[in-house]
Amino acid sequence: MAKVPNLRRLRHRASKSLLRKPLIWLRHRGLDPADVFLASYPRSGNTWLRFQLVEILAGRSAEFDNVNRLIPEMGIHGKTPALLPGGGRLIKTHEPYRPNYTRAVYVYRDLRDILLSMYSRETELNLIHIDLDTFLKEFLEGTASGFGAWHDHIESWLGCPLARRGDLCVIRFEEMRNNPESALAEILDFLGKKVDRSVIQAAIANNSLERMKEKEKRSENLPKSKTEEGRFVRKGAVGGWRSRLTEEQIRLVDQHAGPVLARLGYPTAHATLEPVLAVPGAIRA
């Protein structure tokens, strides 16, 4: 049984090595101009969105063990059925913008919530053995994963040709959490699919936080976590970083990503340090 975790660690290391470039090229073979991509930085709500869209577009209950057959991750899209007008497929990607992406839905989330989610998950899976300060530095410098820095990822998509010609639908995770029906209606309109509101509402209800946790428990393929912090489905927290990051950590985030955070309407250090410092028990890694 120990071989599976070891293989997972090897894949994690390979995703940040020189092997990554040819692997990504291979995974992007076989795309069609009619395909639409569900893009995001990791831990930004992409999986939750996929589950809801599977149920709306395919009329099937989405599970962790079947979602990749209908809206697959990049690289396993070869035999995926077309769910879109014109024969297009929906394909998930965490990559920065690439020229062979023709249309896309891009979901973004506050990097401070992302980094805490990613740190907890990768620590629980035994993929990393570092403290939060070290992880934060790597995350901001773009070396914590093969997808680069969050702020560079965002800028690659928001400044891409798709955005300029109207082929990019941009969704804010926090707004999707607050009003998923409105976000899904916007996405479906972008995809050219007319869907009854009752279908959207049913998909939302069947993929609530509690339902998603139940689906994670019955999955046969997902790595199991012994703690809440390491689960794939966590809290989908909005602003949870305020009570968990220190003043120094928040300032470091601003040094690297402050302009992009401000551009997207997220609060930066000068507006948030006072309430954060008032919260007892902030994590000091």
C-alpha cells in the first residue's frame, strides 16, 4: 500500500521539474476549436463548478469517480462526450493561458484562501514537509506548484486574446459561493445553453458543501484524509485567511500580489491589518 503515496510524491515533484514542459504539451494534444475550457488556479472552486455543470448538461449525478468522464481534466479528454452546441467538450485546466485555448470560463479566488487550502491539503497528503512561512514564500514566487504564481496566472488569463474578443467568461469564486444560481446562469449563457432554472437549482442543491463531503467519503479513487484540514472538500471559506495569517505574512502577500489583489477588488494589507491583529490565535508557522 505504501507504493501509492510514493507514486503521488513522485508525480508532485515531476510537476515542478523540467519534465513538466513536454508532459503539458502531450496533455494538450487532440483539442478541438469547439472545446471550452474551465480554467482556474488550483483550489479555486473549479471542481465544485464541474460537478454542477455535469448535472446540468449531462443530466447525471456528479461523483468524484465519474466527473472526469464527462468534464475531464486536461490530458484525459480524448473520449469525452460533447456536451456543448457545435460538438464542443468542456475540459478542466489549471494551466496559465495557452494559445490553443479558444474559449474559456475562468474562475478566480483570493490567493490567501487558496494558499491555506493548498498548504493543508498537500501537508495532509504527505507531499510537502515545510512550515507555512516557507510554503508562502514558494507560493508567492511561483515555485510551490507547476502552475506558477497566482498573480502571474491571473494576469495571463485576464490579459489574453480571449478576453479582448469576448471569448472569456470571468467568474469570481466568492460571488459564486454567495449566489451560485446567478453565476451558473451567466456561464450557461456564455456556453450557449438554455436551461430551466429548476435544473440549475437542483444541481446547486445536490452539490452543497455537505453533499460534496458525502460524495468525497464514498469516492473509491480520492486519497482519504484523517483530518478536516486535509480533505479535498473543505469549507470553501471566503476570507478565512483573516484569522489565520500573521501581519508579516499578509504584508509579504501584498509585496508580491498587492496590485493584482487591488485590481480584482480584494482588500490589501493597509485595509485589513487592524482587524487581523485583533483576532487571537493567528497561526505563526
